[in-house]
Amino acid sequence: MPTEKTLTIVKPDAVSAGNMGKIIAHLERAGFSVAAMKKITLSEAQAKAFYAVHSERPFYNDLVAFMTSGPVAPMVLERENAIAKLREVMGATDSRQAAEGTIRNLYGTDIERNAIHGSDAPETAAVERAFFFSRLEENG
């Protein structure tokens, strides 16, 4: 199976708690390579654009406020079957329901403050990677 790329974001709760390095180490132990990474603080406009797919949902404004509350660390990850594997390694969206040993179980608090974002499909991964990284950044 060929190498696949996906996007993940270490969210503000995990960055502010000092868990960014632990999460990266967890991902590397799971077989991921970091192809590109940066640490940024999203503007309100950027967060709204990134999460536009959720704009009609009741949690949208809270999500935007949370994702602009501090620095985040978006990364392009690579490995075989990267999208599905990342979803497995992250755990359930609600950290309180995430399987033991998953990133959200270890570093998240609840459904919003769940430490990490991950793309859910190849098409989404391509759009999300392009949102944060140029081809030059992603391919070195």
C-alpha cells in the first residue's frame, strides 16, 4: 500500500498544557513521519474558513473561539493508510469516550478540548493540507 498524507492539528488545549511534544512522539511511535509542521495562532477569519463545513452547527462559534484561543500546531503526516490510522490513534472525538492509550484519552478533556484534529477522508486531507501548507513546505 502506498504512502498516504494527512493533516493533523495539535489544538490550543494540548499546546498550552505542554503536550505538543508528547503528541508528536506518540504519532511517531505509531509509524507516522512529520512531513511539515508549524506553530501558529489562527485568526478568527482563518478558523471560520477552516471549519466552514460546520458553520450551521450549534457548536461552530465555540469551536472558532477555542481554535483561536492560543497557538496550534498543524502538521502533514505520512505513512501507509495514514488517514485511517490517525483516526484510530486519536481516539473518539469526545475524550471522555476515547479508548485507553489514544491521544484524546491521554491529553484531551472533553468533546471540544480533545487535543487533536485529524482529516477524515482523502479529499478532506488534501483540502486541509493545502489550507496550512504550500507544496514546497509539504514536500521539502
